[in-house]
Amino acid sequence: MTTARNNFRRKRNRGRRRRGSAAVEFAIAFPILLLFLIFMWEFARAEMIRQTAETAAYEGARQAIVVGGTPQDAQNTVREIMQAVGIKDTEVDVSPSVITNTTSAVEVSVTVPMRSNAWITPLFFEDLNVHSKMKLLR
């Protein structure tokens, strides 16, 4: 009987000694996990910005290549798409600057500065920009 009682006391005391170790392990692991999740979130946002810039460049080029399309139409389309998802400070370049019925190709270039559109990367990459270019032929 005393052996069973001693084993029970040892197990109970072992739990008391380990009680603080879970808190220490959590204090070490939680910031690392949180940092990992924040960076995953930020890289997902960067990918969303890149994909939106590609889509906006394509849609802008589509607006400009049709008969009667203008560079201003392309720029407006790109800015509408970018603003719809909350992307700021987008630079749009349409080439050629004058589009006529004989224009054979239109190229739309979109540049998005990450410093004004990301949450964490501006702290590390101030000059990081997302570029997208689309060229459509008639």
C-alpha cells in the first residue's frame, strides 16, 4: 500500500514541478508562431497586389486596343481595378501615347509601390515595387 501511495505522490509532485514549463514553452513558441503568421499574411497580400496589377494591366490594354479606345480609357480602367481592392499610388503608363485605328499594339505598364500598400514590408524594403506589363496586338 505504501508503494502505491508513494507512486501517487511522485506523480502528483511531478505535475506540480512541470506546471510552469508549459507557460515557458508557450512564451517561447508563441512569438515565433505569431511572426510566422504575420509574414504569411504579408506575403499573401503582396501576391494579391501582384495578381491585381497583372489583371489591371490586361484590362487596361483591352480597353485601349479596341477601336476608339484611348490611353485615358486604359488608365481609368487600371485605376478603378486597383482602387476596388484598396491599392494606392498606382502608376500607369500606356504606350503608344496616341492610339489610332492603325495602331498595331498597345502596351500597358502598371507599377505599384509596396511602401504605401503593405503593412510590414515597408519596414524592410522601402524601394520595393510591383511591376506588371501587358502588350496586346490587334
